[in-house]
Amino acid sequence: MKVGFIGLGSMGAPMAQNILKAGHEIIVFNRTGSRAEPLREAGARIAEEPSEAATGVDLLVTMVSDDLAVEAVLLGEIWPLGSLPRGAVHVSMSTISPELSRHLSELHAAAGQGYVAAPVFGRPEMAEAGKLWIVAAGPPEHVRRCAPVFEAVGQGVLEVGEDVAAANVVKVAGNFLLASAIEAMGEAFAMVRKHGIDPIHFLDIFNGHVLRSPVYQAYGGMIARGEYEPAGFKLAHGLKDTRLVLEAADEVSVPMPMASLIRDHYVSAVARGWSDIDWAALGRIAAANAGLGD
Amino acid sequence: MKVGFIGLGSMGAPMAQNILKAGHEIIVFNRTGSRAEPLREAGARIAEEPSEAATGVDLLVTMVSDDLAVEAVLLGEIWPLGSLPRGAVHVSMSTISPELSRHLSELHAAAGQGYVAAPVFGRPEMAEAGKLWIVAAGPPEHVRRCAPVFEAVGQGVLEVGEDVAAANVVKVAGNFLLASAIEAMGEAFAMVRKHGIDPIHFLDIFNGHVLRSPVYQAYGGMIARGEYEPAGFKLAHGLKDTRLVLEAADEVSVPMPMASLIRDHYVSAVARGWSDIDWAALGRIAAANAGLGD
Amino acid sequence: MKVGFIGLGSMGAPMAQNILKAGHEIIVFNRTGSRAEPLREAGARIAEEPSEAATGVDLLVTMVSDDLAVEAVLLGEIWPLGSLPRGAVHVSMSTISPELSRHLSELHAAAGQGYVAAPVFGRPEMAEAGKLWIVAAGPPEHVRRCAPVFEAVGQGVLEVGEDVAAANVVKVAGNFLLASAIEAMGEAFAMVRKHGIDPIHFLDIFNGHVLRSPVYQAYGGMIARGEYEPAGFKLAHGLKDTRLVLEAADEVSVPMPMASLIRDHYVSAVARGWSDIDWAALGRIAAANAGLGD
Amino acid sequence: MKVGFIGLGSMGAPMAQNILKAGHEIIVFNRTGSRAEPLREAGARIAEEPSEAATGVDLLVTMVSDDLAVEAVLLGEIWPLGSLPRGAVHVSMSTISPELSRHLSELHAAAGQGYVAAPVFGRPEMAEAGKLWIVAAGPPEHVRRCAPVFEAVGQGVLEVGEDVAAANVVKVAGNFLLASAIEAMGEAFAMVRKHGIDPIHFLDIFNGHVLRSPVYQAYGGMIARGEYEPAGFKLAHGLKDTRLVLEAADEVSVPMPMASLIRDHYVSAVARGWSDIDWAALGRIAAANAGLGD
């Protein structure tokens, strides 16, 4: 299978590697060219322009940071969508808005191409291990066409129907649950800490026996130790995803006060210059608000 | 071992039964006498006054609803603390404030009695199965004295040191994490539902593969189905515990905006007459705020 | 002076009438044509297309509901900006985003036209009386050109410099202060009411002697009486403006938790079908959350 | 008239001076004795104990910082209530909880004494000028007895009925409206400032022409200039009053999310060591959260 791949960030790069390892032919594009080097060495072709990565492929995978990047890459002046062959499928694995997903779906349909929304759950180490969870939506025949790539990068596919927006809704709702868990731990840990209790001990007690979630264990450890670097998922992206969930909620008139609260904390973190540390740094905001330095 | 037991609510009654089954002699007291009947039939003695349940016992267990109930029962006119033998231990398993716990500890110490704070995690069905998790704090020799009762009612004891207040801090912080998870699911489910996605499907996808917490699964199911009755843990108690975590946080100058938000939603639920349904009904508030009837 | 005027809503219609009364020649456009009738009778010319209202005028005034309306009207297929004579000035009196204002400023400059941002404070009755307050920003020579129109519709002009966005920032920040006052009264009134105190009496005491603001008096009266119809300013527009202030704040990384809270309440009001009542209906949300029916 | 006066803080001291100037005989008590010196020089008698200030007076005025201080002073071991003559009236002008006010009312009634709740609006400079606004509640004959003192310290009395708690509810609700205005300005000013607009200019525009409230002008000036010292009203007291309004609201099941938000910000300010600066320092929190240093 011939795969185009756009976006070699901390998630995209290992995904592209895994597609290559699975025996597919791959042509990759990244705005910052140097990030493509390890892939070149591993046998990938390097595109100079986004449109080049779309030319003549069976499947075009995009894994970029946000709506703007998708728009810049796909709807730019040198229009890659025009380069994608009729009958080929574009699978958007980025976390983008349900609205943009629907818009892309219509553009591709008009051009005789397929479109599948397939955002993923998992951090970079899971991307490296090919263990992502993929939430996929779109016409079944197009989703089926993505199977070889999904197998290469993930441990399973969770289908949510034909409406492509549904996959993006599930993704942003899921990220919101993660951010809520992070925020809640940040507040709880600041409180127990000022009462003289080691947050790691609290986490072991409570998550070890009650919640029993590996996600709480992982993020809880980061917050309890105050270790937010290197970022597995950057705080600026956490803010972006929180904006997405609020927009998706606003679209259907659902207030999400907890998401609003989290958004405000992320905005404050960005104002303090913390955009590039891990999004678990909601815990650092909670500590700062409690008068606890780092 | 001779055990006094005060408080036969939905948690206390099965705990007392399990203590009895474990072969201990037990004398129980409950404000509403009729709730003691099943225990009488099972072989327990029934006290007419709190003080009677304290007289001549090795261990006095209290499992009542809140600070006020503890104060009413223990610091009332017919002072049961005076009836408790010197050298006996009072183990408070209720969810009460760290402050009251410390106060009781001092009163007991002055009277030559022991005091252990040992709140529990678990819902009524876990109490029935003797599978509670016990968070215990107090002087080691007193905690040790509680071992036979802890074995009868729980599946494990998590010790948090000699400062009795620590156990109560851990308990209210833990309940706050639970309420946060409930609130977050309530908001997320309202949003996905208005986007046409079945919240049960969303929960299966996200908790089944990412969070993987049995607590999310249980509460998530209740919220997704809108089933808040019968209450495993009443909403009025959820409000009480949220007040406790805010007080414990205020005491050490820690803002907990997520706890504030949850408190406000519980207050609104009480104003709507929902005090007696399950505290998972934060999900019902989230739905109502999104214009979704029950 | 020859004036084009686009947007004949509850604010725009009386403003256009006042411009006419001041002796200027005016050509008006409104999407819903019937709203233009009273103006036709008063001597205005009616445009069939937005572009017609821009053709050959000295000054083009736009007073429409939001960014989308501005974009639809001005950047639509029949591009009215192209019809506006070189050297003419477009004065945007709508409440739009600082971002769009800057964008329009650049488009007009490129076309050799002037652009002034001049949003207004005041409700429909003030528009009728020609007593609006105008916040104006833009190049001084262009602001000066708007003087005859400003005199016709307002009681004063408050200049905020050459950066056109500044006027829009001031406007959305001001509307946020109004919404905050409304929300605060909504919560306070629900509380005093459930304590048996008449909110009108409370308002008289507190605003009559402490705050002494005519705005609190007017909105406070509406909330205390629960009278939200007819709308002076629709709730849907209140939500729009709260979104604008949050966007303007996000742009410069400022968290505004009170604005987030207000946004959530407006979203909930829209979900309940209250889009068309007055934005003071934050007080109705506060009452509903307190279990007080209307 | 013979007046006892307890509590010589920044409000109490000038009030006592004004009572003295009005020609009444006065005996004052303050925990920190040195604060009584200027009054001694002006002709007041100094009490060594609270009870001494109650002995033989017609009217006992208390103006202390909070519920705890009232309880310490009035319900202490040397019980001043017992020293107050039968038929004398205690007028509590402190900002205390409606609950404590009702409790005091009952204690006094049982002792054949009168009780009036009469909290005041106004800052220290208004206390000095004898220009406070007094919100009074209680049996009319007792309120009437306070008239000479009210005339000495205030510019007007606003009666709210016989239920003493009503005066305290009005007071805490009023302080909540003030704190809301402060918080809203803090957020708005941080936002306009980062957009390059001088907050003083914004305040002049918006309050000068729209809100037109002297309170916004005064607090707005402090926030815009970042001047929070010396404190007219200490932040720690602002936190106390916000707790009071939340308790009063909780008592009648009214959620007040804006009050919760303000409470959290005050708690954070206390955690940063800002207890003793002016409560307008919500503006300092808003600035800090926006990455703006002082």
C-alpha cells in the first residue's frame, strides 16, 4: 500500500515509522524538514510540499497539531487535496474540531475522494509501541480501506458510525475527561500536601484500591513529583483541545463548567510561559494557587 | 471481643452484621430503633442510649452521617464518652472533618481512652461483602487494637500515620476525586448525547480502553442510563462531603475551584428536591443545564 | 452628507431615523426588508443589496448583530466594499471582535477607504433618544469624518486611539462588566428571596445608597420582578458578546473565570429556549438553580 | 445616654469617637488596649474586660471582626451578657452570620435584654465622617432605642423588619455585590491592559458614562493603579464575608457560583500572604493569573 503522511510531531513520527515497518511504501511531509531525517534513513521518501505527499497515494494520513495546521496544509495555496487521486482516502488522525471534520468530509466527497476521521488516544510511548487506540468514523468502505494503517499504529479500532464528526466528538470528550482527572488530582494533591500527607502515598491508597486507573497512576505520579518535562503532550495542545470541547459543546448548547475552569487554568499557564511543558501542569497551577512553589 | 456500634445506616448495618458474623459480641445503637431489629434477630444486643453502647466494651465503633451526628451522639447530654472504659478504643469510621477528628482524639486522650480515625471507601454492596477499604490513622497501639473489626468489615487497611486527621483528609480528598469524575462524566455525556452519540458507547470506548477504572464504569453506567435510585450514597451526603473537603482545604489555604463547582451543583440539586437520590445525580444537573430532561 | 446604513435591528432602526432627522441623505439596507418600511416612509432610500447602500456614499454605517453578519454583508459575493467610493469611510458600530475589526481596517486601507470602529453603549430607548455613548477608534482624520453621524445618534464620543481594535476591546469589556453585574444580582436576589427579603427592597437599600448605579437599578428591577420580555438586548446576543470577550482575552492569554461562568449560564439559557428574552435572564437561571420557578 | 462600645478597629474607633462627639457618655473595650488611647484622651472611659463595657449601660454596641470575635467577647468566660442591665439593648454592628444574629437575639430575649442587628456599609473614611449607611433589623422599640447612636455614626438607617437575621443577610449580600464588582473589574482590567489600553482610561469611559457608580470608581482606581495598601478593608475580612454569604446561601439551598469563584481567589490570596492588603486585591490575583506582575 502506498501511504502519504503529513505531520511528524511526537505522535506522527513514530506512527510513520510503524507504517514503514509494517511494509508499506510511505512518503512523508513535515513543515520542519529536519524531523523527516530519521524516516528518510529508515526508507521513507520525503516530500517537499504537502501536495507531493498526496500525489499518487492510496491513503493520505494527516497527524498535525490543530485545525489551523490542517487548514494550512490541506487547504493551502498549493492544494494537496487536488493532488490526491480520485478514489484515494484521506484519514485525519489529528485532534480537530467536529466542524472541520465535517467540512473536509464534504470537500473530499465532492472531489471523488474518501474521508475518514480517526483521532487516537495514547501518548508518544504508545505511538512508538504501535499501541494507540483509534476512534474511527466514516463510510464503512472507507474505514475498511484504512485497516492496514490502523493495524500498524494501533492496538484496536473503536468505530462510532458514519458521521465523521462523531469520532472527533468522542476524542475531545475523552481528552476532557483526562484533563478533568488531572485538574482534580492537582487540587486534591495541593490540599493533602498542605495537610502534611505525601501525595504519592495518597495516590497509592486511593488509586491503588478505589479508582484503579492506569491513567490516574501515570498523571498522578507526574503531578505528585512536579515533573512536567519532557512533555508527552504539550500544555498548549491541552488548551487547544479544551477549546475544541467547549466549541463542540457550544454548538449543541451544552454548558461544561468544568471544561471552562480547565480552559481558564490552561490560559493562565500559557500566560506564565508554560506552553511547552506537559498538560499535566494543571497541577502546577493548582500548587501555585495554593501558595506552593514548584 | 466486646464491640459497641453506633449508627445503623446503609453502611453501618451491614458492617455491624459482619462484626457479629466474625464471632464478636456486639451491642448496637441507632436513633431510629427499627433499623436495629435485623441485628437483634442475628444475636446483637440493642442499646437504648448511645452511652449504653459504650459501657463495658473493648472497642466502640461509630458510623454515622456527619459531624453533627457525631457531636449529638458522643458529646450529648448523656455523655457516652464517659461510659467508655479507660483503655478502650473509639474507632470513628464516619466521614467527618479532620478538625472534629482531632478534637475527639484530644477528648479521648484526656479520658484515658484511645481514638482511631478509620473512614472507609466503598458502597453498601461492598460493606455487605466485607470488602471495604479502611483508611486508618492514630497511635499504632490503638490502630492494632482495631484489627479484628477491620478484618471483619474490610479487605484491607491503609495506614496514614499517627495524626488522626490525616485519615479524614485522605477520605474527603478521595471522595472529591470521585465527585470530580462524576461531574466530568455528567458534562461529557450531555455533550456527546446532544451530538447523537450514545453515552454508554462513549463510556465503553473511553473507559474500556483508556481510563480503565471500575469506578468510572459503575458511575458512568448510572449517569448514562439516568438511574439514580435507589441511592447507594445519597446526594445530601455528597454535598456534606464536598463541604468537608472545602473546609479542610480552607483550613490550609488551598483553593479548590472544582470542588466549589461541585458544591454549587449539589446545592442546586438539593434545592430541586434531589437530596435522597444517588450523588451521581450531578449527571442529572448537567443534563438539566443542557436542556435535557430526565 | 450622504450616508449608507446597513442593519435595521432594534438599535439600528432608531439610529438610522436619527441620522435622517439630522438632515442627512440616507440609503438603508436590511436583510428582512419589511423592517425598512418605516424608514422609507420617513424619507430614506431603500437598497436592494448591501452593495447598493455603499455606492456613492460619504459614510457607510454598519450596525448588525455579529461577526458572521458583518462578514456576510461586507465580504459576501456581491462585495459591497468594492462599491464604497475611494476616500469614503466605513464606520462599524456593531459589537464585533477586535480581530475582525483589525481585518476590516486592513481591507479598507488596501482599497483606499477609511475604517473606524465605533461600537456603542446604550439600549434601544437610548438609541431612540439619540443618547448613545460611542466608543471610537481609528485614524483621527477618519474619526473626524464620522462626527455628523455621531452627533445624530449619540450624546458623546469616547476616543480610544488609532488602533481600531481598542474600541471593540473596550466595548466587549464593558458588556462583560454589565453581564457580571447582572449575574451577581441574579445570585444575590435568589439568596435574599429565599431568606424572605424582597429583592426590590434589597436593591433599593444597596443600590440606592452604596452602588448608586442607574444600570444596577434598571437591570436589578427586571431581575427582581422576573420581567425579561420584551428584550431590550437579546440573551442570544449576550452569549455572543460573552464569547467575544473570552476570545479577546484568550488572544492575549488572560483567563476570565467570571466570563466563563456567565458564558456557561447563557449557554444553558439557550438550551432552555430562552434566546430571545432579555440578557438579564441570567437572573432566571440563578433562580432556577435555586429551585425558584419563574 | 450611656453607651458601651466593644471593638476599636479601623471602623469601630471612628464610630466610638463620633458617639462621644455627639455628647454621649461612653465606655470602650478593645482586646489590644493601646488602640483605646486616643479615645481615653477624648474623654471615653476604658474598660478592662468586655463585661465592664456592658455594666450599667443603656446601649451596648459591638463592632468586631467576625463571628468568632463576637463569640469570644460576648459568650466568653466572664460573660458580658450577664452584666448588661435588663432592658438595655445590644446593637451588633459587626458583619456576622444571620445564624449567630438569631442566636444572640434569643439569648438576649431570655435575659430580658433587647437585641438589634445593625451592620453598616461604608469604609473607614465614611466612618470618620459619620456617613455610614446602617441596615437595621429587630423589634421596632429596640431599633428606636438605637436612634441616637445611629445618628452619631451614620447618614441614614435602612430598616429591614423584625427578623434580626434579615439585616445580616442584606449586609453579606451587599458585600458580595461589591466583591463581584471588584472581581469583574480585576478580570476586565487585566484583559484591556494586555490589549494595550490603560485601565484608568477604560474605567473613565465605562463607569463615567454607563455604570456611573462611585463604588466602581473608587475600587476601579485602586485596581487600575495596583494600590492595595493601606487596606480600607482587609482581604482576610473579604474572605470571611464571602464565606458568610456562601453559608447564608447554603442554609437556604441557593448556589452562588460567583461567590464560590471569589472565595477561591481570596483563599489563593491568603495562601500568597496577602491577608492584610485591601480586599480589592482580587485585582492582583486576576493580574497574576494573566501573567502580569504587580
